[in-house]
Amino acid sequence: MMRRATALVLCGLGAASLAATKCNPPSALVTQAFQRYAGFVEIHTPGSGDPAEMPASAPVTALLGAGVDLNQIDVLKTRWDNGSGAAPRAILILIPGFLGGATTFDPIARDLVARFNGSIEVWAVDRRPNQLEDRLGAQHALQGALDPSCTVSPPLPQCPIFVGAQFYFPDTDAAPTGDFPGVGDLDIDLDGVLDPQGLLVDGFGVSRGPIVFAQNDVRFMAYWGLDTYFRDWKLIVESARAIVGESGLVLFGGHSQGTTWASTFAAYDFDPDPAVVEAGYEMIDGLLLFEGGGVGPGNATKPTYAQYLTTVDGLDNPGGGEVFLASFSGIPLQSLGTSGEVSAVAGLFQPNEAALIQRTPTFGTGLVGVLLSAPSTNRALAGLFLDDDFSPIGAFRASMGFSDNGPNTFTNLGAGFAPFYLAGAAPGGARRTWKDYDNPTLPSCPPNTFNVSPGCALLDNGPPSVLPTDPPRANGMEVEVTSLTDFLLTQVGKGNGFEWYFASGRPNLDFSYGNDSSGLVAGALAVDPSNEGPLVITQNANVDVPVLAIGGSNGLTPEAKSFQRYFDSIATPPADKRSLILTGYAHLDVISARNNGAVPAVVEFVNELMQRKLLENF
């Protein structure tokens, strides 16, 4: 799996101080590139060299080669490239959320590095399963996107974007869902015939189709739980500390479910000696929570030590439980990941062509097939899947614009879903098109009415909740702040923003303990007084580092009290428990918006912590 460094010109003054500057015309480069680290040596994982190592399956070897070592960590580093070679004074390490990859943080990472002129770096972490993604088709599509066969309208069948898509999705005989000529077939390249599986040549010189993993191919993932991930990230924290020194800042954080990962890391005891504590929070200088409430108390009834071991044994054995999440909303997760990459390429390079991904089985069935059945352009389909007005899935929403060239039916699927507009077919056989976030003709309410087509991109969600005991609710006037182009760029190229094989079995077991696994630890010590067991979350009540929590009033943490449960569970002084709600922001906007309101808050937080460091060392 190849990763390519990219650079983007951004604004900044080039000063060496940590103090942030306002955004001025471009004067330097913000660069982004992946760096691979040796991770924690988990003994069951291929490459450990331990007698307990589980051999790599044939599909793993076919993708990654013989002798593969999966005890690796990939970190996307965003830094200021001014040629000075000066070390940063602060490093912010970020953990992506549910199904997310490191590149989801690209927009806010670039903004922060530009504002600090190189005095800060942002390191976004890819979790281990990202190593298992067969991105050959997506990379082929991206690398050939400007081929003349792709730039004519309609594109020719040999266009590399089509070829890359057919690597994952051969034409199938099924009910059509899009705008294409074949009657009763999903015809990706629009040539009117059923084309076979596309083959591409990989880095080993092998011509092949896609490598897709079954649960039994990756049973070693039964041991990729919180302990393994945290020990990976501890190595990253130590690497950051070695760069900034004790007088610099190492900050840790995450987005969405990433706030649960990050805050649990802070509560973890890494020392195996029951008499010694080496807590995660002692290794960092602060926590940042973006649109997530942090770790909570876990399940009411937590597994015993014996039950824990039995569950892990079931995950380890062939035919056992899921070690990775197989599907989401009825779509195989791997298929959703490949669709996301290929459709992002099409959205960037063929924005107004018929939506390619509507001609694959991914969007032909299930909930998503219903939501995205209206014939659309490549760009519009991406917007309809992700925009806060059209997606009922809160974790996938950003404020990207609107589509109003067809009927929109206000719909509420009930518990677990957000109200949304169901896009219908445009009149006269036209495709649904997209208006970007900064389009001055985006419809608003008033004068429109929210439940009358075409609806509105700008809606007042009303006041926040009244009573302290009321659950937080969406509130305030919605805003449009995220560029669809920016977001599509996070899905392709050097990495992707989606985790195709999201580890679920072992992490879900671990997450059931919430912020306290002391009962599990006690069970382990009863068996062996020298062994604290497989999961040691015992330090949450002692966490005393400053915390900055940022939510969106149209997101999943829409009010300050969304963070109160976590704040009440830790020892951080009240003055260092800070929250900010960005009015109108949806869930993804907090890390993807242009002119992001989260950036000044992070700037102020980092500067204040650095001033404290300077005084401590004075």
C-alpha cells in the first residue's frame, strides 16, 4: 500500500514563535505525509516472532507479501515546511472516530499548523486495520483521472476511473439505480454490456482482482483491543515528547468516538506491576475533545474476568464472533470504503457526470439504496450522502451545501436517525446537482418552509434545552461551512478517511467497561497476584490535565452539558475544564470547516498551556 506525500500552500507569517497569526496570503508550505513507526509487539499478530504468533493467512500474504509485520503504526504528520529545520514546540496527536481514518483531520490540521507557523505539528493516527485495505483500484483511478478518456463527456469505457471502479465492482445483472443505458444491469462504464471483473497489476507484479478479507483471514484482530492500541499510541506520545522535550507540549485528542479512545487512553495504567502506576494522563499536557463526550461509565453490567477470557477465545477461533465490523446499514463495510474512495475521485474529476457509484451494488440495496435512488451527478451524490440536510446518520453529517433542482421530502425515520430530506428524481430525467456551501442562492427558512419542498439549507433549530436535566438537543441557526471539495480530498491520495476493516469485536468488549475496569483487574489479580489482566482502565478519577471540548449545536454534542458527564468524572480543576459550542456546526464541520471556529479556541488553549510551561521552567 503506497502513500504519497502532498503539500498545500496555506497562509502564515513564517514567525518562529508559538503565538498564532491571522491568515494572510500564502508565504510558506504546509506539508502532509505519512510516517510508519514500529508499534507495540502484540504477540499473536503476524510479524511478532513470538511462539504465540498466528500465521498470516493467504489473503494477507497476497496483499502485503511474505513475512509481513502488522505491529506497525501509520501517522499522518502535518507540519510547516519553511526549511529552517526547527523542532516544533507543541505536537497534537489526534485519534479518528467511528470508521474514520487519519486524513479526516486534514482541514483542521492544516489550519492549525498554518496559524502557528511551524511551532505546532498535528499527528493524526491511523489505527492498525488500515494496513489491510486493498487500495489498488482507488489509486489506479486517481493516478489516471486526467487521462483524455476521462476528460471527455461522457467518459470513455477505458477511463482509469471506470477501470479502478470495476476492479472492485464488476458489472452485475440487477435492477438499475442510476442514469445509464443498460436495461437491468449495473453498467459502470456505460458501454451497454456486462463487463467482467477488472484486473490490475499490484506492487508485486501480480495481475489480480481485489483482496477482500473474511473474518477467519484476520483472527489475530481478536487481540487488537484497547490495550494494544493504547500501547501503540504510547510509543507515538513518547516520540512526540522526545521532539518537544519537557518544556514543550504533547496534546492528545480525538473526534467523535475518537474522544472515547483518547480519554480512555488518559485513564489507562500502562505499568504491569500492580504496585506501580504509569498513567496515560501523566504523559500528556492536555486533552482535546472534538464533537464527542469522552469516555462514560460503560455498561451497567460488566463482564467478569472469566467471561472476558471466554469472549476473547471465541473471537480467536475460526467461525467465532466478528473481529471487524462486517457491514453498516446493510452494506459490507469494505464495499462502503471502496465506494467512498472511487466516488471521491469521480466527484473531484468528473463532478457533473452521472454518478458512477450508483451503478454498483453498494448503492443498489438497503437503506442507502433508498436514500440515494435519485439519478445524480458524482458531486451531488457525495453531497446527498454526507450533508446535514440529506443524511439521517448523525455521525456522517457536514454542512456542505444543498440540492434543490428536484423534490425534497422531509422525512423522519425515528429513533437513532436525524430528520432529513429524501431527494427525489429531478424533473425531465435530469440528474440531481449540487450547490456548494458558499453558493449565495442556498435556500433558507424563511422564506421557505422546512417541510415543504425543496426545503432549506439554512434552518433555525430553535433554542437549546431548558432544564439542566433535559437531554442536549440540536439548536441554533444552521450554517454552511464545509467545502465538499475539501472533504473529497480527505478520502483519496496519500490515505483515506475511512477504515474498511474497523475492529469491533475486542474494542467493543473493552469499551463495555467504560472509564473503570477495576473489577476486571481484581478478577485477574485473584487468579495471579502479579498480573493486572488484559485491560487496566483504573486512573480516570485521577486525570488532572486541562481539557478543551468543542461541539457543534447541529451535531452530536450540541450543548455544553454534552461534556459534563466526563468533566464530572475527572480531577481536572473546574477552570481547566472548558467547552465551546459552535453555533450551526454539524458533526464533521468541527474538524472540516473553512474559517473553522474551532481553530481560534484551540489556538488560545495551546498558547495558554505553553505560557504555563514557560513559567514552570523560568
